[in-house]
Amino acid sequence: MEVEKNNIEEQETLTKDIKKDAKGLFENISHFLSELLDIRKETDREQTIEGIKNDIAFKGHTAWILIFAVFIASIGLNVSSTAVVIGAMLISPLMGPILGIGMSLAIYDMDTLKRSLINLAVMVGLSVFTAWIYFEVSPLTEETPELLARTKPTILDVLIAIFGGLALIVAKSKKGTMASVIFGVAIATALMPPLCTVGYGLATRDANFYGGGMYLFTINTIFIALATFVVAKILAFPLVKYANEAKRNKIKWSVTAIAILTIIPAGFTFVQVLEKSNEDRDIRNFVKNEIKSNDVLFLNSFEADHENKILSLSFLDEVSDATIADLENEKKTNYPHLKDFTLKIKGNKIKSFDLISSAYQDAQKRLDEKDNIISGLQASIDNLKQQLDKENGSLPLDFLQLSKDAKINFYDLKTLSFAEELKSDFIKIDTLAAAHAVWKNKIIDSLDFKRKKELTLWLQKEMKLDTLYLR
């Protein structure tokens, strides 16, 4: 009994020790994580607020830097040079007013908010105007990959803006600002290229470019400002103090209303872009798994209309009703983000794929026949060339002596030339002996015909030719 009692006490003691050790370990881990992730100790709130306010100003040097940055970014987009676009983003001063908006909302600073909004509007207007001027005069108007990349925002762009804004305000708030982080955020969030894309869209009168570019810029602006607002609240930046309590409350509620009005569309945008990204993913998987993997279906092209929820599929061949029903069933069952989409299928009722294949085979056959004819002609030409090479200078008489004799027999002859010509009817090739005579004096046709005939017969006899053509 005594032994059993001692065992129970030892077990209870061991349990208490384990709990104590576990509690100590948990406290140590919590302390470690707190020390690792705590940024409040190294945050200089007053300096951060002052630094952000100083970056809001837009005049003089800042204006010219912005103009030059726009030109650089526009050139980079125009020639699809990523390195040039990155360089433009590094020197762009667009980030200042956006941080000013987020911070002023967090500390209820109405004056700074107004100044930030005005400067941001001026910066945007000047940027778009400068880009528009460049693309109006630029001889290069092609749609480059760098330009196209700024027309269709995705969920990745939203996430980059959120985490980029968080990294930026955290870096700005640290004692001794981390410049490398600020430069990295400027590149990642890419505020300048979308505005240049807007200018390109205005210059080319293309709504897809200026609408998509402005949408991407708006997303980046809202979420960077929102991230600044959240971090400033978490770090408890000091609120602006107003002598008049009524004015302070009025400004507080006004700024709060503006913040809410900003957060609502930001949330709506996030959900909208996320939904579109999910739809694009399901569309890609649907086309890959249900159509391209099917050996019976021959997809020509596909296009998604997200606004009207229509997925258009164009096939080279006829698509049966059973196949259409199967595609509809797979869409609803396995691709949840395509349930509301309508499949618009266009198949060719006249078996266009078979016709194309048949036409291709016929064209290939005709081409092979022509190749054979050309090969035969080339072989004949090569054979004749070899014969001519072997018989070089094989005329029965020396042409110099022949020409002298011709002059004696035909005193009115001015010049005489001789050649062997190749003549083809595209089936076979003949060699034709041809002579060309030029007479000193012109005579009537009947007499001219007579002397040409006499010369032809004389040349045939002297050169031992069966036929001769005289011109």
C-alpha cells in the first residue's frame, strides 16, 4: 500500500515538472518570437511622419524627376526592355503622396490628406500627359509584352500592392530608414508603368490600354495607402491634436468616413480580381483537361467574356450534341468558378478538318509532281551541259573561216553570229542551231526572203546541219 502511494506521488510530481517545463518552453518561445517580430522598439514615429510629409511635396526638382522617369519608362515599355522599366521605377517619386494619404487617414490629419490628394492628382495628370506626348511622336506603336502586362490586373498584383505597402511603411518607420527596401517596393509595386500604359492607350485610342492601366494603378494606390493606414494604426502613430474639440471630432469622423469609403471599394476590388483569377484558372484547366486531352476534339481558339459569363469555343470539326452535353456536365461538376458561364460552341458542320486535310494532301501531291518535273528538267539541263562541255569547239568548221567565206559569198552581209539555243515545252528539251545575220542594205521583202533562204542553205551545207534557224 505504501509503495503504491509513493508511486502515485512520484507520478504527480513528474506530471507537475513536465507541465512546468512545457510552460517555461512556451514562455521562452513566446519571448523569442516577440523579440524577433516586435518593431515598436525601433520605430521612430515622429521622424516617420515628418519624412512622409516631406516626400509629399511636388514641385521643382521632383516634377522634373517625374517627367524624366515617365520618358524612361515609356521608352522601356515601347521597346519591351524590363531593365529600362525597372530603372524608371527606381527614380519615380510617385510613392510619397500615396503614403501621405494612408498616414494622414490614420492620424486624422486633414491638411496632409488634402495636400497628398492634390499632389497625387497632379503627379498622375503630369505622368499621363508626358507618356501621351511620347507615344504620340514615337514611331514605334507595336503592342509590346511589357505594355500588355499592364492591362489586365490579377490577384498577384493586389497581393504585391498589399505586402509592398506593408514593407514600405515598416521600412520608413524604422530608425535609420532602410533605403534598399524602399527601392525594392518601388520596383515590385510598379506605379509608373501603368500610368505610361494609360498614355499609350490615349495615343493609340485603345480603351483596353488606358482602362487597364488606370485600373492597375488604382489598385496599387489603394492597397499601398491601406497598408500604410493599418501599420500606422498598429504602431499607434500620434494623432493630430486640435485645440477645438468640436473641430477635432468633426475631422475625426470625416477622416473615418473617408477611410471606410476607401476600404469598401478596396475590398470589392480584391474580391473581384480574386474571382477573375479563379475563373481564369478554371478556364485553363477546363480547356486542358476536357478538350485538348480529347483526341476527338480539335480546338481552334477560345475566348472568355468575364463580364457576360460566356466561354466561346471554336472547333475545326463538327461537335456532336452528346459531346456538348458532356462538356456542360464537366464544367458544372468539376469547375466551380465556371458554373455561371455559358458555353458558346462553334463547330464546322461541313467537316472542315477533313476538307483541310484533303486539300493539304492534294496540294502536297501537286507539289510533288511539280518537283518531279523540275527535277527532270534540271537533269536534262545538266546532261546537255555535260555534252556541251565535252564537245566544246566541236563545230565542223572554224567559225572565223566560216564567217570570212560567208562574206565572200554574200557581199551585202554586215555581221554574222551563231549559237546553240535550248528550247523547252516544259516536257522535253531540244537543242536548236540559230544564226543571226545583219545586212548592210535593206531590200524589198521578196528579195530579202530569197537572200535569207540562200544564206540558210549555205550555212547548213557548210556546217553539216540538218536544221538551222536564221534570224
